Amino acid sequence: MRQKRKGNSNRGFTLVEVLVAVVILAVVVVPLLNSFYTASRTNAKAKKLMDATTAAQNVFEELKAEKLDDFIHDHTATKTELLKGDGTAQLDEHGKKIYSYTLPDTSSPSNYTLTVDQRTFLARVTLDPVDYTTKESAAQKQSDYNTQLFAKLSKLSSASNAFYIEDATADLDNKAANNLATSVDPTEIENIKKSMSRTITVDIAYTESSKWCRVYVTVAYTDLLGGTYTPIDRQEIYNNNTALSNKLSNIFLCFLPMYSETGTKLVPKEKVIINNPTNYPVGIYMAKQTSRDDTANMVGKNNYGVELEVNEGNRVWDQAVTRVATNLRYEEGNTITSELTKVIYTGPTSIPSSMQKALDISDDLSRPEASVRIYKVKVEIFEKDDTAYANALTTMEGTKIE
């Protein structure tokens, strides 16, 4: 019997079968590839947005870490006057104009750039105090942070404050009288002590190019014959040369009063001179100390007076850059008398006639005052090529409190 032989078929796919397979593959793969592409774009966009948000947060951190003046100076901001409803300038309690700020400077652009994860962004920052400075009614002002009185004393850090505190144990007055006397006659020494005068000089030395600031104190005594004794000669009380990022804010000058029976309020025996030739903006806290062994008689206390002289550099008058707060006042019964009996102010041209008003002298060492302290902040982040600031990637809002 003849057996039928099986053979292998060499027949391939037909064209129809190939086309059907391709169509099926396209139907399945194309949407899958599209989903991968979409996911990739979404992830990239989300990453960019996350980086932009981080950049905005970095701006807020920089604002938090720096004083407003330094932040504005570093990034060259545009100043815009705040106006009242009648179109006149909004002024603070010192008569100074109030401004909002925009960074970077629109008139002379210098891009404010930030880099996050190797991606560079542009930032635009707007600091606007308008919401906090346009309250009109008394009820509104009660809740307005910028109209509340606050003490201006900063944190008492040696990095930003200079201190001179007279040491009671040094007994400078007696040392001066003994040095100025021509003999050891107790009567002569006592008479010199009653009649001699004292000058405390504070010299502020500042170099703008290096931001190097130093402060020196000199204490000198003079007798009626013109003899002098200088127990403290340019003692350095502040120097930021080891950390030039530190900025001097205040000088605290604490001294023991030199009471004298021969002194008068019109011709005081005590004088304080502040030399500020480079017009460095600084606060002076001038404090009269008292000691437990203060045995001065009432005549000396009642006659006590201090002359203050402030010398700034020559410039056109705007306002004093050296502001003084002091506790120099004497209370007898219900009467409070100022012991700052003479004030001299030199330097600027066309200064106001009242020197005390020009210097903005306060008889309260805490110097409570209202000023612009809170700003509404808007931070916008843009692509590095979007120099027209047309399409913000993200916007964050917050506040800046001085």
C-alpha cells in the first residue's frame, strides 16, 4: 500500500495578513507611544514648575535674611512714590516719602537671575506697602501694623552695634583732677574737680569702597587754665574688618555724669561730640548712668547739663543720618527738665533752624515710633529668555516685615 508523504509548507504570510498585522500594531503601539510622550512632557513641565517654585521660595528666603535697603541696593530696584487720593505724596511720620519697589530696575534693567538644578530663571519682585499705609479712619489705623509704635532698639549684637560703657571703678573724674593738679593739695584737687570740664568724642570712620567701618571713643578733661588730661585716647569700640558683611546699626554711649557745683545748664561742663564725616546712617543711644554711690549734692544735679555736637559730612540737606536717642532728663517733683541743654549740628547746607528737630532727638531710649515696616511682596518667575516678563511660570505672594 502506498503511504502518503507529509511535507513542510514553505508558504509565507500573505500581503493581506501583513497589512492586518501592521494595522493592529499601529492601533496598539501609537497610543502607547503617545502616552509616553505626553507623560514625558508632563513630567518635564512639572519639573520646570517645581524648579520655578523653588526659585520663588529662594527669593523669599533672601528677602527674609536681608534688610530691605540691602536687598533693594543689591538688585537695583525701581522706586515709585505712593500717592494719596488727592495725588500728593504719601508721607510717613517723619515727613519722608513712602515708596513701592520693583526689581529689577525697569529704567536700567539688570536681570535678577536664579539657578535651580542647572536651570536659570528670571525673577521680578514687587514690594508694595500700599495696603498698610493708606488707612484713614482711627478704627482702621488701630489694626494697621505700619501705624503702631514700636521700639527701634535692634538686637544687641556686637556684630552690628558699638558699645562704650564707662567703668565706675576706673574713677576717671578723680584721676583727671589729680593729674591736672600742680600739687597733691587736697583743696586744689577738689577745686579742679569742681571746675574742670569733660568732652567725650565719638569718631565714625567708614570707607565706602571696602565697607570697612570703625568707631573710636576719646575722653578728655580740661581745667580752667587749659590743661588737658586724656585717659581714653581713640579707644576702638567697633571694627568689622573680620566680617565685612556686618553693618553697624547703633552706637551705645553710656557714661557717668560729671556733676559740678560751678556748672550751669547754659554753660554745661559735659560735652559729647559725634563726628560722622562720611554720613554713615547710624543711631546714637546716649545714656546717662547712675551708680549706687552717687553722692552728688542737689545743686550739682540741678545745674547739670550736656552739650551735644553732631558733625556730618558736607552735603545738600535732606535729613540727618545721625539720629540720637537719650535719657538725659531730670525729674524733680512733677517737673521734667531736659539735661541736653545745647545742640550743635554741622555739615549739610540749608539745615532746619531747630537743631534738635533736625537730628530727630528722642528723650526716650527705646525710641518708639511708627514707620513703614510691612510690605506686600509678589514674586514672579519667568523663563530665562522671557526678558519682557510676559508669561510667568509661577507667582507667589507674601509679606516682608522689617
